Amino acid sequence: MRVKYEVMVKEFARILEKKGFCREDAQSAAAIFAQNSLAGVYSHGLNRFPRVVSYLEKGEIDPKAAATCEMQMGAIERWDGHRGFGPLNAKKAMDRACELAKEYGIGCVALGNNNHWMRGGTYGWLAADEGCIGICWSNTMPNMPAWGGVNRKIGNNPLIMAIPRSNGEHAMIDCAVSQFSYGKIEDCRLRGVKLPVPGGYDTKGELTTDPAEIEKTWRVLPMGYWKGSGLSIALDLIATVLTNGNSVQKIGTFGDEIGLTQIMIAIDPLKFNTVEETDAIVDEILADVKSSEPAEEGAQVYYPGELELKNMKENKENGIPVVEEVWESVLKM
């Protein structure tokens, strides 16, 4: 089943307005959710929407709260999200980081006490659309064992890096530091497919590609094993130090995944290069990657972000694929 992008935005906005958002914020938030599904990141679009509505109903997200700047010093600022709606606060913070980058060459907004930002790539792409290099990350609740451990002590803290191209075909890596995000694992379970490679441990303590087994144990695998584990810890340390906000450990005491800590960094390459020079550098590197000999006959090698561009084009033309039971649940809200 496929649903038109405009229809998805309309339904999301209808529900969010009924849950306490003003009309403008409901429309902006709905567009972020629908754009995530449009880009093929269904786990953080439609599939995540019912959970966010449940947080609104429980009062864990304040639809009226907006992030505010608490401290500033030149190119770096500390903001408080007041546990408002994560995507809108994160967008506001990255917009501000880009403003700082245009002035200073680099801008950093450390955003504490926010809620889940959904798809981190939204904010990397936002920076790239402004002509900036975007770097951002978020911590999470404890949902992954540290390397060598069994119980969940660290987060699969998503990390995003986006590099702009003037034609809008940006390069961007958006990844949790687990082998697969929980959203991706849930998406595979809903579609009844296995993970392409082992993504965590089953109830017997063995590595598995079965998403349902991993959801039972919550023992996801850090990407790169000990490297992903170390990266997760470092990202949490930096974010918590810069915001004096909530660490992964503290978020784990809240019951639900709320009060998260996020970092938004924007860098303006125009301070060093012309747009044409930046384009030439990026185009040359990506063209070399694309010239790779595919490992499988008939396949091709993609640069980071290319598949999302492909998905956006196809889904805009043909409609967004949806899990029918999830879509029906949204229509009934």
C-alpha cells in the first residue's frame, strides 16, 4: 500500500493539532515525519508516529514548549529544550547553528532537555540546504551493552555528517552507533524480513538476524564491536559536558526516552572556498567512489545519502510505502 506525501502530512497535522499543537507547529512537525518516510526512513516517520502520540497523551512531551538559549559565547551556545517537541526544537537549534556559522565560520548549539528528534538526518540535510557542513548527534536511553557487557549501559547514539552540494544532491551519513537502529529492527519485524547481517543477540546469547529475537533481549550489537561502543560513550560524554544536560544513564531513570541531549554543529565552507570549488571537490570524490567495481554483478555502489535521494524521487511520484495496520491506526486517531 502507498500513500501520497501530501495526504500523510495532512493526517499527521490533523492529529497533532488535536493533541495541543498550534496549527503552524502541527504543520511543520507533520512535514518532518512525512519527509522521513518520503526519504525511505520509515522507522522514524509513520512507524514512529503512534509512539510519539502516546507520549503526548501521557504529558511527556509539551507541545507548547520551545527551546530557548540559556548561555552564549561567540560561536557556541547552550540551549534548553524544556522537554518540548524534539524535531521542532532540533530544527530550531540547527537553524541557529547555521546562523552562527555564517557569522563565525562555525556554529555550535548544545541542546539539552529535549525529546526524541526522530531522524537525525533531517538536521544534517537542513544544514546542507543552507550550504553548510552539518554535524550532529543525540544520546538516547540506555539500549545497548558496552562491549564485553551484557546489561544495557550505553546508547546507540545516532551520529550525522552532511556535506553540501549546490544542486541539492548532498552527501550524508546518518547512523546509529549500533549495527542497526531499533527503528530499523522494528521496521524489519513489521515487514516480516530478516536483517541482512547479525544485529544483536537472541535469548540464547547467540548473534542473530531475527529482529523479533533482538527486541526480546534488547542486546543490539555496537557497530564495529568495541569501536562502536567507545564512540557511543565519547558522544554521550561530549554532549552531556556541553549541555550539562541528561546523560544516557540519567535518561534511563525516566521510564520513557525523554529529556535527551543533542549537539548541532554547522560549518560554512564559503569562508574558505567558493561554491564552485566546494562542488568540484565533492563531485570528484563521489565520482571516484561511484567508479568502484561492484562486488555483485549488476549492482552499483552508492555514496552516503544517494539512496535517500532515490527514495524521495520515487516516493514523491508513486506514493510512500506504508505498513497498512500502522497507517490504519493513524487514520483512526
